[in-house]
Amino acid sequence: MRHLPTPEEFDALKQALAESLQHCESLTGELRITRAERDLLKEKLAKFTRKLFEASSEAAVLQKDMFFNEAESLGAQAEPAAEERDGNDDSHKIDVPGHQRVKPGRKPLDPALPREVIRHELPEDQRVCPHDGAALREIGVEASEQLDIIPQQLRVIRHERVKYACPCCDGSIRLAAKPAQLIPKGLFTESALAWIGTSKYLDGLPLYRQAVLLGRFGGTDISRNTVAASIVRVGEAAQPVVNLLRDELLDAPLVFGDETELQVLKEPGRSAQAKSYMWAQMTEGSGRDGTGPPIRLFTYAPSRSTKTAMALYAGMREGAVLMSDGYAAYDAVADTQRLVHLGCWTHARRYFHEALQALPKDRRGPEQLAAQFIALIGKLYQVEAQARQDGVDAAELGRRRQQGSVPVLAEIEALLLAQLHAVLPKSLLGQALHYLSSQWSKLKRYVEDGRYRIDNNVQENAIRPFCVGRRNWLFADTVAGANASANLYTLLQTCQVNGIDGYRYLRALFTALPNARTVDDYAALLPWRIDLGAS
């Protein structure tokens, strides 16, 4: 006879089954969490692997492959230009229906370069006509030009101060004065200091390499410490001019801001591995009305704190515009100074790009959420690109943004709100969505005025020369060196954006600085005011 369970046994079985189901649900939840953590770790690993091994651009791949065979690779791509197409006449363009096409061949050399003419003449015995024996006459020349380089030449400037004395007594001895120098009794002339500064801060040539070059050119070993100390001295001496540039920049209606890391080895109270920062500020039009010369300003600071940011932007007038990335310190600056704060769409897009690139290649289709955001952001940039191509003014750009960009912003916002809480916050896509959400009020503000920029790209381009140079010299040795570097970067990058020769400017500046005493004296030494011919 079959044994039926008692009520007590039946209740125990029900309880055991419930406990088993609860345990299974717990394991299922733990498995789901484990899989999510696994996916996040795989995503991070793919991101770091891509940053480590992937080329930053197509140009980087070409440079890598061409490191040892640059001449052969470039030479194979260039067709030899006929001498008659060397560019010595004005017919280097031909008319094509609808546009002008540049003729193939070398571009003409700069007409401002000095010319040395070498004439190639026939020997006297060959200047005879083979048909009738008449003497040949010169009827013209067939010219071609080559670019020549004169290697660096060093010379010594010997200063001789003449002494004068009275022949009748010993009571009157006079010594001729010598012009004031930026570094009294310094080893280098103003011209040499300008060359060293330009080579480091424009060409990215470290000082130790310059010391080697100077020794090779001059036959005398020159200490790197001597070169470095001289650059620190002139960088510090230029501080009053940099202060005036800061005043002009902070008075501008639109200021761009960014910062990048800098390592300073000998900083009091900090280890050599501690991170310091180079803050970059720029404007495309200085002065209260924004019509003055563009300015690039670099400032060294030991931290990236809000306090540092507040000090750097103190002086911006209420209602001015600040363009930056999403770093919180800029929010505090904008709130305190009552500025119009713009967000950067390039930064927002970068997060979605990273999320898309973390996926396997066969899953990066347009149906992916990250790809959808990238496509919509691309529509915003299409409006900007078309406006630049058409050369429209700020008023027309503002109208086009209202017509073309505002509807796209509405699409982006609707997609953001629908997906914000449907994605793991710590995933790359989740980070992109939350960054977009946190910056949304600043990102959409650019359509309110045609004078506003859609992104901070001009600032990133301005800071790039510093980042490229940093790869060569890696770190600053002292705080004084970091400050001097910031000042010289400021002067040279400001010269460059204004189309001013940086070497000629530094040479004129270093010559004039010892005689500057007043604010007006220093104001006359700003890059767009200084007399370059006086140097």
C-alpha cells in the first residue's frame, strides 16, 4: 500500500522547495551580476588595449612605417617636375570648368628668400654658329631654382668698453657704457636666446640636444645647465608682458579653457612622481569687444583644484562666455563669475565613439545606440560645416542653427531620456549617456547665439604643441622652469596664431626688456605692437 505523506511532511517538502527556488533565484541574480562585471571588465580591457596599440590617426601609421625609409617612400610618390614647371612664372594654374586646378609640379619657392645666381655659360669656342660661323649672341636664360641650406653658424660677440683717462692727472678715469642686457654677464646674446627658446617651444627640441648642437657648431662644450638657467631667466623676465596678455584675454567676451598634465621633478613638499598641470586659456578675439588679436595663454599650477581655476579666471566680466569640457572646476568658475557656460560636443561624441569601438567589429552597425548618437551629433556638425563653407556671419549661423540644429537636439534629448536608465551606468555606453545628461544644459546652449562655438577644438589645437613638445622633454626640472616654459609657450603660440615670426619677436623682446620700466613700456612689447625691425 502506497504511503501518503503526512501533513507535516508535506509542509516540510513545500518549505524545502521554496528554499531551493529562492536559492536558485539568488544564484541567478549573482550570475547576472557576475556576467555584468565580466562584460565591464572586458570592455575596459578592450579600451585600454586599443589605447595602447591602436594608432591615434592614419598619419601615425604612415609615420611609423616611414621612419627608416621616409625619403624612399615620399620620393616614390612624387613625380619629377620638369624644369619649365618649377614655378618661376605665374602660370602655375590652369582653368578648368567650374574651378581652378593646381598644375602638378613643385610649388614656387618663397620670393622673399635671398637669391644667389649661378650663371652657366658656353665656353668661348662653342659660341659659334655651326651653319655660317657667326658669333652667337645671348638671347635669354632658362632658369631653375633649388633650395639651399647654410648650416648653423656660431660667432662670438666681443664687447670692448673703452677706458678714458686724463693725461694730466690721475683723478679722471671714465669707462664707456654698454647697452643693458637681459642677463648681465650672460653667455648668450639676445639672438642666441631667441633661437634656443624658439627651438624648444616651437620645434620641440630639448635643451640637452641643443647643448650638443651648439657644441658641434662651435667646437666648445656648453653645459646644459647653463642653457637651462638662461632660458629660466628670460622666461621670468617676460612675466610683465604675459600679465598684460592675461588682462587682454580675461576681458574678451569668449574664453576657452583646458588643462593638461605636467611633471615637475623638484617641487617643494611633493614627490617627483606627483602630477602638476599646465592650464591653457585662449581667445579668438581679445579685448572687450572681441575684435583684438587672438591670444594663447599657458599657466603652470601644482594642482587641478577649483581654487586654482578660480584664481586663473578671476577678472572675467559677468555675462562673458566660457567654453570648456565637463570638469567640475569650470562649473564653479562659471557660477561664481556669472558666466555663460558652454559645453563641448567633441567631448560628448568621444564617449560614444569609445563605447562603439569597444564592441567587436562585426557589431558596430548603425543600429547600435552609440552609433545612433554619433550619427545625430554628426548632423549638428553638418550645419556648422556648411555654414563655414558658405562663409556666413554670426547672425546667419544663428538662424541656420535654429532651423537645422534645434530639431536634431530634440531628437538627441528624446533618445537620451529613453535610454539613460536602461544601460549599466559603469559601462562605456552608460558613461557616455550620463556625461551627455550631466552636460546637456551647457551642450544645447550654443544654438542661442551664432557667436558661440559648438566645441572646444580650437583650445585643444592650441594646447597640442605643448603636448607634442612634452613628449620630447618629458618633464620640467623645477617650478621656476615650469613657469618660464609657460611664459615662453604663451609668447610663441600667441605669435604663431597672429602670423608673427616667433624668433624675431623673442629677439626684439629680449633686446627691449632691460629698458622697460612702466606699464606703457611693457604694453609696447606685446607681439602685435613691438617693432621687429628694431632688433
